[in-house]
Amino acid sequence: MKRILVTGGAGFIGSHLCERLLNEGYEVISLDNYFTGTKKNIVHLMDNPYFEVVRHDVTHPYFIEVDEIYNLACPASPVHYQYNPIKTIKTSVMGAINMLGLAKRIEAKILQASTSEVYGDPLIHPQVESYWGNVNPIGIRSCYDEGKRCAESLFVNYERQNGVRIKIIRIFNTYGPRMHPQDGRVVSNFIVQALKGEDITIFGDGEQTRSFQYVDDLVEGMIRMMNSRDDFEGPVNIGNPHEFTMLELAQKVLDITGSKSKLKFLPMPADDPIQRQPDISLAQKELDGWEPKIQLDDGLKKTIDYFDDLLLKGI
Ligand code: NAD
Ligand code: UDP
């Protein structure tokens, strides 16, 4: 039975990945320091004898014998990664060094959860993997963007120098159940605000775009990437190419929830990308025709049900 380490396993995406890997019959170890993740996300898996939970910070070395490592540990929401930017850089860079060192020592295959943020505020649209990006190296998002870019560099160099088997995916905005209700990302913010009847906070004029991917589609893409042919290392975009403005997203959330919330326009945060849409042709070609199956309305309904339940329980 394959044994798999998931760093950031108690986070939003990590918890879905652990669940899926366990369902496929693998032995799974979640490693997390619970900065933005919570045991509540994985408590339903704890009865499974093939699931183990480790409290650990990836900025410190860790040793374990596994066949594969999915490296997800890193806060993902701008509010959380800007809370302690130096720690964010350490998590991306030292976390990558520690996990790559482990992969090298135990000859494990390792996948990096990189991000569309490596493209910054992109001047090429939609974004293809060969685009080098437009990142402000000293802006408030740089702790995350440059940390993730450095991690990509570490990954390719561990492969070139040490022959480590690597895979890099660039994840575009992903949403779904188990997002932290207060993590400040747009989908969770709008849903929680609509359900509570509070104002919907639109940053800027709301004309900036994002392409939203439901978490199950991402997890499918991640696993296909881990199992892809040995000489395909990526980076590969994993995202849903359907692009929406934040005003369109707000309207969808209002329509589905039936909320009477009003729109409230607030200043646009610095360096907020104007547009973002993945070109997924490489993923379709290399990952057996992978493409997102769940469209925004359906994914939003599932996510709204989750938050509705959470709010009913008073969480
Ligand atoms: P999340 O914040 O829910 O999960 C991150 C997890 O990492 C949390 O459980 C957190 O406690 C843990 N963590 C943070 N720092 C750590 C450290 N130093 N040591 C150990 N654990 C640590 O975020 P998410 O949305 O699940 O994102 C998971 C990964 O996917 C991240 O690497 C993120 O950069 C990447 N990603 C996510 C998105 C998205 O839209 N959700 C987009 C692009 C990339
Ligand atoms: N956003 C917004 N209202 C909010 C939270 C975010 O209008 O309450 C905007 C934000 O300015 C950005 C987009 O929604 O343009 C996506 O933000 P998020 O933090 O979810 O992700 P990222 O900017 O990292 O793509």
C-alpha cells in the first residue's frame, strides 16, 4: 500500500486531498501546524486506521518514510499570508527545502502546490505556463508570490542537481466546503455575508476577474499530476477557465442564497491582479484529458450549503 504525506493536510484543500487518497486505499499522513487549518477539517477521517495526524511546522526538518509527498503547507488567503509575511516566506522556502531534502533522502516523489500568483498581475491572457509573470517583488503580495516562485526554483533545481522526482502544479482560485469562514477570500466572504444579510464587500469597482475552480476538480487534477508520466514535471495550470468579474460572482451568490444583502464598495487592495484565467491545454494533454467538471453555480450551491450548516451550528 502506498504511503503518502500531505503537508497542510488539515487545510481546506489538504483535507479534501487526504479524504480522496484514503478513499482510494492509500495510507495517508497529514502534517500541519494548524495556522490556518483545523482538526475539524479532518476529524471525520480519524477513525480510519490508515490515517495519521502529525502536528509539525514545515520550517523545521521532519523525517518519515513515505512514497509520495504533496506539499501544500502555506497560508493561501491574502489576509492570512500577509498577517506574518516573513513566516509566509519561511513556510514556502524553508518548507520546500525541508520537504525536498526529505524526498531526496527517501527517494519519494514530491508535488508542489504552486499558484497562479506566480503570474502576478498578468500581461498575457489567458495565462500559459511559459509566461514568466508580472510580480511586484516588494509589494504586499510578494511574501506569497515570491515565496512560491522560489519554491518552484528549488523544486526544479533539486531535480536537476539531485534527480528528485518532482511535479509542480499552479493552482488557480479554488473554493468549496471547508474554506475558513473568516479567511477573507472572496467566495467565502460573499457567501458568509449573504447568509448573514451583511453588506457584500466589493473591492475596487468589482470588474476585476478570477476563474473559480471547485475543490473536487482540483483534487482530481492533483492526483493525475502525481501519477503522470515520469518525465512530465510541469509546471501545469490546474484551474477552471470560466472567468467571472467579482460583481458577477456577487450576483450569483445573491441569486442562489436569495439574500437581500447590499453591495458595499471598498478600496482595491494594492497589487490586486486585474484579470486571471488559466490556459488548461497542457493539463488536458498531459493529464488524460483532465478538465473541470463542476461549473460555478453547482459548486456555489454545495459551498453555500456547507456555510449555511456551519452558521446554523453557530460556528
Ligand atoms: P489553507 O490555508 O486552508 O491550508 C494551508 C494549510 O497549511 C493549513 O492547514 C495550515 O495550517 C497549514 N500550514 C501553514 N503554514 C504551515 C507550516 N509552516 N507548517 C505546517 N503547516 C502549515 O489553504 P488552501 O487553500 O487549502 O491552500 C493549500 C495550498 O494550495 C497552499 O500551498 C496554497 O498556496 C495553494 N493554493 C491554493 C489556492 C486556493 O485557491 N485555495 C490557489 C493557489 C494555490
Ligand atoms: N475581493 C472582494 N471582496 C472581498 C474579498 C476579495 O472584492 O471581500 C476581491 C479581491 O480584491 C480580488 C478577488 O476578489 O480581486 C479575489 O480575491 P481572493 O482574496 O479570493 O483571491 P486572490 O486575490 O488571491 O485571487
